[in-house]
Amino acid sequence: MKDLVIHMAKMLVDHPEQVVVNSVEGESSVILELKVAQEDIGKVIGKLGRTAKAMRSILSAAAKKQKKECYLKILE
């Protein structure tokens, strides 16, 4: 799932080399922390948070296959 977030984020931003994802895994959940360049935060969040919501939906679907819950945090 970490690779999925990296791939999605790199396709959205102007500075793909600054995309960093940290993963914290528990027994039944995964927390992914996404950090991008300051000027790219708006592109990752999207208008009214629609892009971030879409990314979370995709992650949720991928996590269900592994019987886990996935949370995405976008760090500033």
C-alpha cells in the first residue's frame, strides 16, 4: 500500500523527488504518512479535499483485500 501512495502522489505533484511516505503497521491497521513539497500540498489535497478523499477510498479498497484498515495522513 505504501507503493500505491507513492505512485499516486508522484503522478499529482510537480516535485516527485520530494514525495516521502512513512508506514506504521499494526495488527489490523496501517497508518501512512505522506509528505510532499510545500507547494504541492494543494495538489495532493485537491479542491475541497476531493483528491485526498479519492486516494483514501482507493487505499481502503486495497486494504480490505488484506483485511486491514488503512489511514492516510497528509503532513505539512
